[in-house]
Amino acid sequence: MKHYKLIILLFFTVNLISQDLGKINASIERYFNKGIFTSSNASVSVIDISSQEEIIAYRSQKNLVPASSLKLFINLIALQVLGPNFTYETTVAYSGKIRADGTLEGDIIIVGGGDPSLGSKKIKGTYSMDQFLELVCNKILSVGINCIKGNLIIDESIFDSYPVAPTWQWNDLGNYYATGAWGFNINENLYAIGFNNNGPIGSVPKINYVKPSINNLKLSNEISIDSSHTGDQAYIFGGPYNYDKRIVGTIPQGKNGFQIKGSIPDPPKFFGEKLRQKLISENIQSDDLKVLVKPYKKKYKIIWNYKSPPLKSIARLANLESHNLFTESNLKIMGLKERGQGSGQNGIAVVKKHLKSYGINNSNIIIHDGSGLSARNNISSFAMASFLSKYADEMSIKEATLLLPKGGYQGTVKHMFKNKNIKGRIWLKSGSMEGVQSYSGYFYSNSKKWYSFSIIVNGFSVKGRRVRKAIEAFISDLYQKI
């Protein structure tokens, strides 16, 4: 009799929960069909991690542009494919022989390993660009070389020779977020341009500095000063290998100067030139500088193998700061390790294969890059939420949440979710571009259950901040109801 009563109770409990979820799904449909969302497309999926069931679904199979939320696929799968302790390696070596007088009859070779963290100031345990240059120079001196009767070689052949995704927009390519992933990366492949923005509105600001300096870089300054509240509206035009850059748009008026960042035209060549200058300062001459996109063929002896911080640190930072270079490098290195060639297309094939093993259909994922910068990427909220749910179930929710920004505390969601009920109980990655806003991650509900979720909205015409606030309110309300 007791068992019969328990079954009856469970039946009514499940039925009540189903009714509540039905009401929630109906209210979601109403929410995304009015106000600022009237003319937009939205996709929402929430999955109960304990049961792996999708409990909330609003057009969850609809494919939409995810922007930077796409990074979760790449960085989390890279950790599974390569392992959390995987490291990128950069090799300093020489070919030929070192004579008794210190003359190297051969080449100095720097073999790039695709390491995106070289010279970065954002990961603990890395060297700055100047420190790394100093170390490389000292390692060369340490084997007794004081003259090079040969060339300085930068071998970047580990990755394919075209660093950026073919579907990136032209107006993005000269800017800091579109540096691409090269076989040899340095200083996050960035340079800074400093302006004097203390002039009148409409005037052309003077360029105060370019750091670090880049040989043969020519900047056509076509920007103007706008009112102080307008923010950074400046863009640098000119893609990889292009040293003639146009700077257009506006920067805000101010008294303290203003800085924008661009992508170094050719990072391997840039580093080679800096290293050559460093060696000359130590009275070490070389014949020529060469950058190789195919592997160096001569035998060489290794002087130093530099290893990057572990992949878990790189992947976590890539998610927290939405770092395009780090993610694109992780994509290409997966392609190399699994398919023998370090290219974006091979990396994408690895990601799709991994997602398929999770039961995620290829019809729900159209991927053209790793970072989400391509507007041709299309995924469904169900594909993302399902992946996150299965990832947490396989790796543990603790490990999964450590790889995402904590809402209200970190990364691009630092200033969101200040409500005391949800703050610190939600971990999520944001994604945004013009007309696109997405959030994907995990939350721990009031009912003490873990859920994965994904929300993607495309095609809105209002200001992005209005959409962000509306989605934040929606997530907070959903959190209270589940």
C-alpha cells in the first residue's frame, strides 16, 4: 500500500512539474515574440544535466549565428583531444658546425610551435616579448656562437600558410581581434597606436607612438575626434602581409590620450627582425632573414625547447577573455595532432567528429572558424546546451565551470547578474557582434540541480546593450522558475 501511495505521489509530482515547464515554455514563446525581440530570431535550450533531458526548448533546433559562444566547442574539445597538460613547443636550434673561434657555419633556426601565449602578458608564467628575445639571444650565446655565416630562419610551417579564416570580413582583418593564428605568434600579434585626442571635435588626432615599432609599417591616419562619450569607433584596414594600413572612423575626445590596437602584418617576420636586431646588439651578424612556410630541410641541433603554459590555462583564458588568437591556435593544433596538418579546416573536422560522438548532428553545426568571428557560423542552442551537458557529465561539473567566466565576477559577464540569488551560481560565455547576442553555460538552480543552457538571438535592430539587459533579465527570471 505504501509503495502504491508513493507511485501516486510521484505521478502527481511529475505531472505538476510537466505542467510548470509547459507554462514556462509558453511564456518564453511570448517573451521572444514581443518588444525588442519582435523582428528577431531566437533559440533557447535548457538541459537537466542529471537526466540529460531538454526541459526548456524554444526553437532550440534553429541554427543561428553564435558569435564568440562558439569558442566553447573549440576550447573544451581541445582539452579532451590534447589533454589539459598539453604544451605548445618553440625550438631554438642551429644547423652546420660551430668553429673553434665561435663562427657558426650554418643557420640559426627558430621553429614555431603555434604557441599563442609567446610574449603575452595575460598568462602567469609567460615571458614578455622583450624577455623572450633576451632568452633566445642568451641561449644562442650559451653554445659559443659569436658570428653566423648563414641565415636566421623562422620556421612557421607547423600551421598552414594563411593565418586568418577565409570568411572573416575585410574590415576586421587589420584590427587586434583578427590577428589570425600563425605558425609563430608573438606579443599576441598586436601593436598599439597612441593618439593625442585633446583636439577639437572634427580634427585629426596626431599619432604619438606605435608600440612595438614595425619595420616598413605605413599608417594613413583618416580618423577624427568625436565627443567624449562616443567610445572607440576606429578601424584599421589592411590584412595579413599588408604593411600599408588605413585608420578610419572616430575616437573620443579627452585629455589623457587614446590607444587602439592593430594586428601585426607578419608576426614571424616581425619576430625575426627583432631577434636579428638583438643579435646585432651583441655583435653577432648573420647573412639574411628568411621565413619558411615549409619545414626546414637540413638537420639541426636543438639549443632550447621552450614550452608554453599548460593548455588548461590557455583554454581558460581564451574563454574568460574571449581571446580569438588563443582559440584559433587551439583549433589548428587539434587539426595537426589528429589529422596531420595544422589548419582551421582540419581542426573543424576534429570538432565535428567529437560532437558527433556526443550525438550532436552535423545539421545543427555549421562552423567556419574557431573564434566565432565569422558571420557564416551557424549552430543551434540545443547543440551547444547538449554538448555542455554531456561535457559536464563526462568531465565533472566542477571542471567544466572552472573553464567558464563566473557571472557577476569574471570576464565579459563580470558586470552582469548582480542579483544576489543568481550571482556566483551561473557560469557562462557570451558572444556578440552586430545584430547577434548569445550566452551559453551552466547554472545551479534554487532546486539544487545543475543545468546547461544556451540562448542565441539574431537579427535585432536596437542597441546591443538593450538586448543584453533583456536576456540577463530573462535568464534571471528563468533561474527563479526552474
